[in-house]
Amino acid sequence: MALLEAGARGRLLRWPRVLLFGDSITEYSFQENGWGAYLAERLVRKCDVVNRGISGYNTRWAKLILPRLITESTSADSIVAVTIFFGANDSALKELNPKQHVPLEEYAANLKSMVQYLKSVDISADRIILITPPPLQESAWEKACLAKGDKLNRCNATTGQYAQACVQVARECGTDVLDLWTLMQKNQDFSSYLSDGLHLSTKGNSFLAAQLWSRLENKLSALPSLLPYWRDVDHTNPEASLLD
């Protein structure tokens, strides 16, 4: 009981949070060798990396969910970075995938709406990173579609238009942006970055992780490790080390 009472007197430990908000490419990011898992490993003891990827979702649905994930009353002030990573589903061709498709102009407006919402709960623009959809390798994705009895329902040129819109929104809103669509195609054979033409391979996860870390490192690497190293704990009086 004494230990419990001592613990109750200690200052509440609040881990800073990095929120990853996106579609399946974010949801799968905590799998082995995933880009989200890479960030979590880099930031262990400094930040909680929170995965809020929702497979199949587009910005039309995401903007409705975001206020349910973050409010001023749920410690928005503890969020040190947010990634917004949508577009792979929005850019689906309307005639072949009307459920996920979002028109280009609405996609841009939805992204802008989400950034404005984050700002309204005091998450400043310098803590927000937009990520464009990656390029689409059409022949590989067509095989994946055909295996499900569907036709090819996306094309890389259209995805590129959504990527450009994402970059423009970031410019207008003053946020950082990771233009994955352009960066991955600097390597002529970008198919190695993709597992099925749409989702990231191990190489693609590694590429995204490195690009994203280069943007986050300056902001987050200086954060202190939470709780002292075990050798620094006074074993004769642990309360003095752990409850200050």
C-alpha cells in the first residue's frame, strides 16, 4: 500500500505522441520492417507512435473521423507530430471504384479541412506532415485486381494528380510534405518499392521511413528519454529517482 501511495504522489507521466493517420499503407506500417515500426523503435522511451491507419479509407471519411481521434480535451498538446497519408484510395477511378473514389478538388479540400482542424486544436503547422500517395505500378496492381475478379481500378497518372494536389495543399497551409510519388519515381524501376503495385514492399517501407525520419529527426531527436537509465536509479531510495 505504501508503494501505491507513493506512486500516487508522483507526477503523472505523459509520453509525447506521434500520430500516424492514413489508409492501409499506414495501417500496415507496424508490420515487420514497416515504416511505423521503424519510427516506434527510433522513438522508444521518447514518444508513443500511435497507428491510426484505416484500410480502404479515403479523405471523405477521414475528415469525419479526425475530430474523434484528437480534441483539445484529449491532450492534443502532447502530440509532437502528425502524418496525414491519404490519396491511394481517393484516386481510384470513379467508373471502376465509385465507393472509394473522391474527386480531385474534394480530395484537396478534405486535406485542407483536416489541417485546419488540427490547427484549431492547437497543433501547429510545423507539427503536421502530409504524405502523398506512392506511385502505382499498374501491371502488378492489375494482377491483384484480376485475382479478386476486378478490373484495373487505378492508374499512375491519376495518382500523380492527387499527389500534386497534396503538395499544393501543404504549400498553402504551411505544413511539411513528403512527395512520395515523385521521390520514388526518381528510381526508374520504382516497382521494387511496392509489394503488389499499390502497397509498400520492405524496400518501400525502408525508403519511406528514411525520408520521414529526415523530416522528424530535428524535431524529435532532442526529446529526452523518459525515466532514468536503470543504472542511475538510487536502489536504496528509488522513490527519489522515480517520483520526482
